[in-house]
Amino acid sequence: MFEIYVVKHRRTNEVLYVGQGAKGNRARHWNFPSNWRRRGASEHPIIDVIGIVKSRKDALFFEAKLISALSPRWNKARWGTYGGLKRRNSEETRKKISLAARGRIPWNKGKHIEGHLNSPETRLKISLALRGKKRRPHTEAEKRKVSLALRGRIFTKEHRMKLSAAGRLRDYSSRIKPPRPCINCKELSKPTRHGRCSKCRTYFDYHGTERPV
């Protein structure tokens, strides 16, 4: 349900504003202009709900009709929200606007806009500023959101081929790595899991302590 309301002057009963909104929401939380908010409660305008309709489209239509008939001074758009949504410039008007705007320098030329690439100098500054700072770990809610977003994703054939090639290269690089000493028994082992050889790691997983050497 949507309601149409009017804001009237407390003493002269002049209609200052016409608006619409969800029932019991917009009319109760209407913000007065700053010069009226500084006045006392006795000078605040009166808000009257004059009609309730079922759809927002009907509310916008009646709002536009009331604004056109009453011409309230606080309504900046004389056609209301409904007229603003329905208003479309003709092709001739659009061509005139296009010709008038040619040759103008945009206000955001040379400025950074979110979503656009930064310059190499800016990227270097950001890199130096963030260097050495540790990011906080993801929360469980964030992990669950990422998991749901990636669930059901289907890789293309080219993507699967790239993943396969990367996996083979990773396996090959692990085979050519030299053995490293275990952090517990100091024996050379390849590969090591978390710095331990297979025996020490298996013992640690089962008992929770290091394997006696």
C-alpha cells in the first residue's frame, strides 16, 4: 500500500509539498528544510495523508496530478516523480544537446574513477603503502559466500587444458626439487609435508606430538 500526503503551513494552511511513499513510512519520516528545522515545534508544518492506493504507479500518477494543480513551492520537479520517470527527450532535442556538448572538456578528465586502471605511478605508491601489511583472515560468513558463488561453475575446454598444463608443470617442478631435511628427525626427505618427512608427519597427525627420534 502507498499513500499520498501533503505538507501544509501550520498557520496559513498553504500546501508546501506533495509527496508519496510506502504506507506509514515516508509521511512519518519526512525531513523539513534546514531553515524550518531550526524553528520550534509550534512552527513545524502539518503532514496530512490524503489518500491510499495499492500500487506505486497509481501513487506517482496522483502525486503528479496534485503537483500540477497545486504548484507547491517545495516541489522542485513540477511534473513529480511520475513525470520525471516518463519524460523522454525527442530526437531533435537529443541532437541539439549532443552538438552543444561537443568540444567540452569533461570534469573527470585525468582524474581517477573507481573501476578504471590506475597509472603506473599510482600503482607503485599503493604497492609501497601496502607492502608488509598483513590482511585479516576471511570470516566464516565470507568463506561461505565465496563457496556458494563458486559452486556449480563450469570451466571451458581451454581453461581445463591450461589447468592441466599448470598441474603437470607443478608436478615436474616438485620432482626436480632437491630433498630437504625434516624439522624433527633431520633426515633428508622429498617431498616434505609442513617441513616433516612422511613418517614424522603421519605420527604427528595421529598423536599430536613429534615422533621420538
